[in-house]
Amino acid sequence: MLGHLSKTNNYPELALRTVISILEMNGVRDGEDIIIDIAHRDRVGRVQSI
């Protein structure tokens, strides 16, 4: 879960792409090995089950 995203410097899509890129470089696949989601500042997100 990506959180604490800045309103001006670190928008959600950039943070998500950056994290997914780093994970992929290390052999971790989003949606298969791990699920990455964003905790938005201005709206309710998806329900997460652990």
C-alpha cells in the first residue's frame, strides 16, 4: 500500500510506476507475486483483505 503521497510532488501514478518498476527489476511481479495499491488522500480506496 502506497501512502503519504504529496499533493504537489509525488502524485499517485508516478509513485505506483516507480515502485512497480523497482520491484520488476528485482524479479517481483505486480499482480502475481504482490499486489500494489494506493491510499488516496482525497477518496476512499478499495477494501483490502489480509
